Amino acid sequence: MCDEKSVMQRVKLANGFELENPQEAAKYYLEAAQMLVELSEKTPEKDGEFMDMANKLYLKGKKLKEKKSAVIQTKKSKEITFDSIGGLHELKEEIRFKIIEPFKSPELFEYYGKSIGGGILMYGPPGCGKSLIAKATANEAGMAFFHVKSSDLKSKFVGETEKNIAELFEKARENQPAIIFFDEFEAIGGERSEASAHEKNFVAQLLTEMDGMDSKDQKILLLAATNEPWSVDSALRREGRFGKTLFVPQPDFEARSHIFELLMAKRPTEKLDFMKIAKMTQGFSGADIKSVCEYATNIPLKESLVTKEKRKISMDDMNLAVTKTDSIVKQWYAKAKQQVELKRMGEFFPDLVQRAREVEPILL
């Protein structure tokens, strides 16, 4: 039950545990803070009072818990390289030139007056490997890698999100050269004109940290991925911040064939015609392809549970799976084209506009 009486009960419990069991006290303080946040939403007339109390209890609980922020821990990824990712050859070469080589040969790039570091925004349909590309880039460049989602940074409590962002950048400076990768970037760097006053501060803190990265002594690269580039604040998309953009499209024919081959390699299959399957799945994302493989695998698996006889995955299974899988790319291109045209942002995302025109007849 969420009411003022329940809040006070938890605060009383926290007070009783504070000296003997700080961790237990912290739990009750944090529970009380969360309840106050919920109460503030239900009773707008007492919003300020409840949120003020919630902030105080949250900070007290956090201090007792002595919990280190998750966002300042370097995330160790598996040894994913560009060879692990099917297709996207042109994109990989562009990343090598814009990201990896500048860090490997800084003197050469400086000689030609090319800047090192800064921010690059990757955008495109969901499920097309933007996160994998970021991890592979860090491994190829031999750099520390910080993978953060908006949920790692954002807090309901005033000032906490900004503090998390500052801690993240400080940790990256301690581990240079480093890549900070923001996943689902629109959730943390969204357009301020459409955000609450609390959320506007997130973008302001990001801008402050990024503007302090123009020193030659700093070797930090910022990568961000989004399915909604039109929602990212215009100030973050300026040159010197996330001024460079890379479009990550759905896999082409060669890539689709390779992805199917990789995903089915360790499964019991009859002879599968991956080129034929790739042709059938034109316009599918990597996530769509994974769904096809899972669906096809489940067909003989479910049969075997009934018959107790094992059979391998067949082309018929794959064909049926393709017909039962609706590509998420269709809806994305329709929305992307609509939003870019509505906001008159075609000049900022020319690759998206061009690809939307190319795939439109395919995805109808």
C-alpha cells in the first residue's frame, strides 16, 4: 500500500536499523523515497513537498548503502570483432577511417589537420547491430569500453542523473583511450523543446562534459546509437559533439546469407540453401533473421517432444518461418520517413532518406 502512513512506517524502521544494520536501513529509506515519488504523481497539489522528502530520503539511503554507480564501471565485452559481424563492409571501412585509425595513427591525422575524438551518432532500423558494431570498434581499436543505457544514468531524483553523467566521463578520462557508447541515445539526449525541466538538465550536463573534451590530451571517443535520430537534441548533433553520423542499414544479401549460416551452424539441420533464404528475407534486420531461425528450430523441437523422435531442421521449416515473421524494418522506415519529412530534417540524414526510397517498393 502506498500512502503517507506506509512511508512513515518505513522511515521509522530505517531509523531503528541505521546504527546496527546500515544496509537494511538503506533499503527502507529507498523504499520510502520511491513511495513518495509515486504519491507525488497521484497528488499534484503536494508534488513539491513529496519530491523534496523523497530526494532527502534517497540521498540518505544511497549514502548508507555506499553503492558505487554502475555507470562508472568499465564493461568488458567478449572478443567481438568486425569478422564476427556479417556484411556491412562499407560501414566497417568508414568506422576504421573515422574512428580506429585516428587513434592508432594520431600523428598522421594531425599532420593532415584531422581532429581525433569527438562524437559519432549511429542510427538506423532496430535490430541491425549498432551495439555489436560499437563493441567491435572498441576491440579493434584496443580501447576501454563503457556501454551505458539511459536506465544506467537516469534517475527520478533531482541532480542524480547529472551526477551519474559526470562520474561516467571522469571514469573514462581515467581509462584513456576510451570509448563511451550511449545506447538508446534518444532517451538521454532527447529534444529539449519536448522535455520536462528535469530532463532538460540531462542534455545540459552532456553538453558541458562534451565541450570539455576538446583538449588534445583527451583521447575519448563518444559513440551513440539511436533508432530515432530525429528525436536527438539539435545542440548534440552539432559539429564537435555528435556532428558525424553513420547510417547502419539492415543487412544486404551477402550479410543475410552469412548471418543465417552463423546462427544455424550449431543446430541440427538438413542441407539448407542459405542463398535462397537470404533472397526470401530481403529487407529483414538481424533481429528478424534471428526470429526466423528460432521459429524454424521450434518446429521440429515441438514435434520431437510429442513423437520422441529427433529430426533435423529442414528447408520447409525455414520457408514457413520466413512467412510467419513480420519484419520490424517495415514499420521503422515508414515512421522514419514520416518524421524526417515532418521535421524537415532530410539534409541531416541523407542516407536514411535515400535508403527509404530504395526499400519502399520492397517493403510494401
